[in-house]
Amino acid sequence: MVLSVGGMAFLRLDILPVAGAIGQEIIDVVAVLTIARAAWPPKELTDI
């Protein structure tokens, strides 16, 4: 979340807008992959 807000601030300040937009897209892809990984059940259930 902090990375996303930082990317938006970077874009808002017009500091290298293209790099900021690409960075924001990378952050979004990582967030979606993290959510997808959390949704998959684990291969092994342990009680440790």
C-alpha cells in the first residue's frame, strides 16, 4: 500500500511520469500476484 501511494505521489509531482507509470503498473502486478498466491490453498497443512 505504501509503495502504491508513493508511486502515485511520484506521478503527481511529474517527476519522470513515464517511469512513475511503469513503476505503478509493476506495483499493481505484484499486488495481484500476492493476492492470487494467498488465495491458493497450501500444498501441505501442518499443525506446528
